[in-house]
Amino acid sequence: MAPITTASNEETHGALLDALDLQKVPKPFRKPDWKPPQRRNKNLKQILSEAQRAQQSIITTQQNSGASTPLPPTDGTITPASLNPNPAQANNDLSRVVLEKNIAAQQTSGVVASLTANVGGLAVTPSVTYTSIAAAPSLKPKKKYCDITGLPAKYTDPKSGLFYFNAEVYKVVKNLSTTQVQEYLAARGANTVLK
Amino acid sequence: MPHFTRPIHTQSGRNSPKPPPTHIYNISEPPYQGQLPTNTDTYRRSTPNTAIVIDNGSSSVRAGWQTDATPRLQFPPLMARYTDRKLNRKLMFIGSEIYFDGTARGQAKNVYEPGSNIVNNWDVQEGILDYVFIRLGIDGRNNGVDRPVVMTEPLANTGYTRKVMSEVLYELYNVPAVAYGVDSLFSYNYNGGTTGLVVSSAHMSTHLIPVVDKQPLISQATRLDWGRAHCAEYLMRLLKTKYAGLLTSGKVNETQIEDLVRSHCYVSQDYDTEMLRLLDWSGLEARDHVVQLPFQEKEVVQKTDEEIRRAEEKRREGGRRLQEQAAKMRLDKLVKKEKDLAWLQQVQEHVQNASTKKEKQELLDDEDFRDELALDRKIKEMEKSVRKQRNKDVGDLEEEPEEPHTYPLLDIPDVDLDEDGIKAKRAQRLLKANHDARARAKAEKEAEKARQAALQQQDDMRREADPDSWIEERRAARLATMQRIKDRDRLKADLGNRKSQASQMRMKTLANLASDNPLNRKRRRGQDKEDDGFGADDADWSVYREVGRNDEDEDDEEEDLGAQLKAIEAQLLLHDENFTEEKTQEAQRDWTKSLVHSFLRGPYPFDSESAKESNQFHLNVERIRVPEVVFQPSIAGVDQAGITEIAEDILMQRLSYHPARNNILKDIFLTGGYSLFQGFEDRLRNELRAVLPVDVQLGVRRAKDPVLDAWKGAARWAGTVEAKPAFVSRAEWLEKGAEYIREHSLGNVFS
């Protein structure tokens, strides 16, 4: 437990430890018999997949329950609501539904998109989710930069796929080991991942 | 035919060396700021409506009372909770206080999962809230925290996160009312914005939110997953690949890398052109920042002259003493040997004087000698050795001339000798062979030397006689050697590639050898069918040289071409006026012209022995490469559009028919820690100007305090009238469900 700052040395370290320790400080504002629910630390992937599943189950019950009248398609051209070829799953595909809902709402209201989407008076699908506001991939052509030096690269090494700037850098590229090559590619997101 | 009107200046000569770096940066100490104070005054003076405002950020948590001007607590969202072995008790530390101790720092956990802006670790969140409430002086007199709480959350927060947060606040802390809001919108409001595009580039993510008449269009908002934390991680990766082995083993930790990002990086205005010019020699010392890692100086103990002298004397003394001791020992041995010799000589006399054979034999047995001959031999040996030693040490006796080696027995045929004689003859033959071999070797060496000398003489004569053609000859030899080196390297590289000509020829040779009917191999008569006769002809073995692929043996085997080249160049340097230092191979590998050297070590010479220089790294390209990712995420492999493209997409496509679009463009508002990079605002303005229509008015501005304005905005908002309905009371929360929030113009929508 070596002190690592200039603010303390061996003797004062113990005193500082006591001063900073929060375990022994009374916290009367906490409810004393509070027990946190088990397993509440969820990472993003888990949260999103659970939300997805919950929404899908709601949609399924809504569609077959007869509680709301199904809306006819708004325009003449019938664009598929989902890219999924399986019709049963296509109906439940959430991502397209969000977009469609927004476009439909815009067209009906005309000016400002309403903030919640309604189907027959019931709020079914959210118009905004954590994933729906994620940015789309870029449509502009990607510029290549040398993996070693970072300068704009005109050439690609056919053996490893690394971009390089000139012949001198190429000499370095030729002599890289496989692990180093994969590290350079990983910085660009182009390394091979074996599952 | 190219026609030049101006002379072309080729790069010749070394670039002028630069002075050593003026400023060497050090990496930062861990950010321990001492204990944050506990102040209970405000609590005692506050009304039940004074809200506690908490900006739950991923870089730092900012908390304070609604009435404060700035947040009185700012600390990173870390907690370390562990049991100390020595003191045998549980310890808990929060925020920057963990940096006071190495163990605590190792056990620290972050509220946020790395790479996301959603709260992940709820124990840490509870710890943080405990800390905030303790430091704000809450004493729990009404069974819990009895002030309303305003908290920030990320845009489009997931329902689960909000549910657990509300649960913690209402159930555990018994907060009377809670309101949530989005931090960038608070900041925008604080800076007086009504219609515009909020570009919030923060620690874990970048959001772009269009706002019209104070209402955010959340459905048009976009989030790019890049922030300051990702910058730090990217810089760490770049440095790891650039300086292999230097950053491993935890020498540099995340806080130090973040510090480096903050102090050295800036946003370039024109990335491609600036990159191309960056590693140019001129001005490189200004652009290249040298960062020194802690290192251990290798022990070069400089003794003063006195000490050196003293050490030498001691050594000499010791040597002298040892020598004396050795001499004494040798003398003793000599005396002992002489005594032995005298004794043996006595024995010999006795033996000679003894009358009967039996007596002789007895006497000899006593001394363990087989017969008289043995005794004789032993005596002769001892005499010789005594004489030699005496000579060496004392120098009394003269050296007897060496007897020439005679081999008399070799001439006598075997049949004439007895057993002993044969043995003796064999011994003599061996001796003779040895002696002859040694003489032959010596003769050969001398002959070789003579030959070399003769060659050199010839060469010199030729040079003096006809200098020009000699020089030509040498030059041709030099070119030939260089060509051979190149060929050898190319061959080696080719053999690695499976489809090259060299590789295929090699395969052909191998297949030929292994086949049943090899070419060019006629079987001799009298051999059986399996024997293919490989090796009978000496030339067969050269196949190994062609086919073998060993990289290790090749280099120092037959011709050390590198050494040859150096020798030739040395000669040329001496005798040829036109062959200057420049043209030698050495100069061509000049480090001042090397791009890779400028990249790795800047414009300074590199001494690989020096521990100080081996523990330095140079930030030149990384300074602009790292922040550039927010404009071009594909640089770091993030498969999303950059902020210019996102802004363009929102403004030109999604909101193209929106009536307020032009007003939005007049107020593009930057907030968040990332916008603190120098040059960020100008760069964004220039890029947007390029993609927007000409007649549109564009305005870009930055928050007055991009880091703290979110908290300040939330604090100010908490006191306004329109904030009142935004608070959700505990009863309402219990009734309407765990994920319920009230929507307001500075927060998320309830879904």
C-alpha cells in the first residue's frame, strides 16, 4: 500500500486513510433496511436486448388483440415495412416501425413531429430509443491514411492490407510480424477476429 | 523530353542538425486533489424546495445546491471498496480521493461501462450519491434526503436505467421529488439559446440535437459514439504500436494518457495538407513534443581522479602480495622437488649397488617403480623440470640446449623390436607426425601472408601506374557488390512468396529429387534399383545450397558482402577525389532524411544506449490525428458518419422543409469537453460552410464554459417556474410506474 502522491508519506498515510474512508461515516439518510435487488448491473447490450424483447411482445399482443384497428398503408406504393423476408418476423421488426411511425406522424401533423407515437390511442412503440438515435454509417468515400505514420496513403500492401505512405515506410511494413500487423489493423478496426 | 527551366535542387547533404528539445514534457502525477470539504451551512439555510443538482457525467460528477454559482463538488465517478488485510476492516473511497493510495486505485470501479454513457454499476452509483449527500451536509433528520433532486441523464436514456435510478433515489434515499434532464440542453438553455443545433461533444459520446423554439426535436437527434475517453484509448493504441515495448506493463495509465490528450492535441484546420507537411524537417522541432517517461539512469559511476588512483594502487598492492605468495610457494615446491630428486637418486644408487636381483626388485617396489627403466625415466623427468623451474624463478642455471627431436626407432622395422620397442616406436611416430603437422601449418600461414603482401604490392603498383583505370575497376567492383547484395535480398524475399519464379524452381528441384525417374541420373551398373546414385558425383551436393532456405546460415557464410562493400568504399575514399562521403552507403542511410526517424524520434539524433532517450516518446502526428476522428470516424474504425456529415444530414435532408431550418443554422452551439480542443470551432464552421448553400447564414458559437455549463444550466432551471411541474413526487412515481418521467423542454421524452 505504498503512498503514491506527494501529498502523503508513510506516517501521515494512515491518518489520511482514516480521514478519507467513507465506510465508517454514518449515513443516516439511507434507509437502513434497504436491500438492493439482485443482479441489477447490466451492461448496454443486455439492456438493449431486453428492451427489444419487451417491445416485441407488446406489439404481438396488440396486433392480434383486436383492441385497435390496423392502419391501411398511407401511400400507393407499398414499401415493405421491414427488410426481413419472413413475414411473421417482419411484422415485429422494431427498427423500421420506428421510422415509419415518424414519417407517418410527420405527414399527418404536417409541421412538427409529435413526440410520442400512438396507434389507436395506445402508446405502442417509442418514437425515440437509444439505438434509434445512433448515427448511421458514413456515405462519403473513406480517405486512406498510412497505418504507420498517419499521413495520407496512396498505396496498400497486398500481403497484409496495411496502408503506407512511401517506399521507406514500406520497408518497415514488410518487416512487421503478424502480431504487429494485427495491432495496426486493430487500430483501424480492420483486424481479423476469430470467433 | 523534359525541359526544365529551373535547376532542380536534389536533396543532398544532411539536413542541418537541430538543437536538443527546448521543453520536455513529463507525464502527470495521479490527480489527487485532497479531500473535498463538507459544508453544512447551505443545508441548514435551505428551504425544503432548494434542490440538489447533480450532473451525472462520465468524466466527472458535478454536484451542488441549486443556489450555488458553481458546483462545489467535482470528482470522477469512481469508487473503491475493499477490505484491507493489514487493518482488517472494510474501506470505501470515492472520487479523486482514491488516488491517494495505490491499492485503492487498483480497486476502483467506474459507474459507467467503458465506452458507453449509460450507468452500469449501481453500487458505485450509490456510493457516489452517499458521498454527495455527506459532503452537502445532509444529516437525515427526516429519515432520508429531504430535498428534491435534479439529475442529468443521457439523451434517449433506456427505461431500465431510469427505473433503477429512480428506485435508488426514491426508495433508498427517500427523496421527495426528482426531475431528469439532458445535460446539453441545460447548457444550451443557460447560454440563452432558443433555436439552434446543439453539438455536445463530451467524454463518452457526441450528440447533435436540433432545437426549435426551446423544444428539442429528439426524434431528429443523433448520437456519435466518440468522445474524450475514446480519444485516450486511441492514443494509447497508437503509442503502443509506435513504440513497441515501451508502454506495456502498465507504465502509463489512463489518467496520464487523458492528460496527454488534453495538453498536446489540437484540431487541425485542413487535415490532409497539414499531415503532409507535418513531418517535414523545417519547423519540426516546434511541432514535435517530447514526453519523458520516468526512467532509471544506468549506473555510470564517475570516480574522481583520487579515487581512481587509490583503487589502482590497492589493486597493484594486492597483485604484488599475491605474486610474492606465489613465488614463495613455488620456491617451496622447488626445494621439495629437489629433495625428492636427491632421494630418488639415492635409491638409484642403492639399486645399482644392490647385488641380487631380488633386492633390486624389492627396493624398486618400495618406491612403486616397475623396473629400472621406469626409475631412470622418472629421474630424468624430474631433473628436467627442476632445471626449468630453477631457471625461471631463480635464474641460476643456464638453459641446456634443446635436444633435437630424434626418432631413431622409426627406421628399425617392426620385426626387430621387442614389445616395448614397438610401443616406443609408435610413440615416436606420433610425436613426429605432430611436429611435422605443426611445422606445415606454420609454413602455410607464412606463405599466405607472403601471398597477401605480394597482392597488395601488385595492387599498389597498378594504382600508381595507372590510377584512373584502377579507380574505374574499384568503382565497378563496388557496383557489382551492391548489385549482389540486392540480388541476395530479393532472392530471400522471393523464396518466401509461394508463387514466385524462384520458389517454383525450388519446388521443381525437390520434386525431381524425390521422383522415381530423376533427370540426369544414370544408374551405374552394379547398383540396385533403390539406389539412385545421389552423391556418387560430387556436384550432386550443391543441390543443398540451391534448395536450402535457412536464413541464419546465409549471412556469415561465404561472402560477407557488407564487409566487402565497406572495404572497397574505404579504398575509394582514400584514393579517389570524386568519391566523397556523400556517396557511400552509410550516408545514404542518413537519419536526418529518414521519414521514419522523424516520426519516431523527431529531428534529434537517437542514442539507443541512453536510458533517458529510450524512455521518451515523441508526439507529432498524433497531436492532430487523435481529435480528427470526430470528423472522420473511419480513421479509428468507427463505422459511423463524422459530425459534419451528421449535421449536414440533419439540416439538409431530414429538416430540409422545416420552416425554422434557416434559424437553426444561425445558432450552432458547441458544448462539452471535446470542444475545448484548440481549433474545433473554426474547423466545424469551415466544414459546414462548405456543405451548406451559399446564401444561408451560418453561425457557430461555443458555450462560455463547456464543461460546467450543464450543471449551471440545471441549477438555474431548477429555480424557474416551468421546472415545477417537471418534478415527479414519490407518490406519483409509485403510482405511474418505475420508468415514468414528466416531459419538459430540457429533457427526454417519455416512451
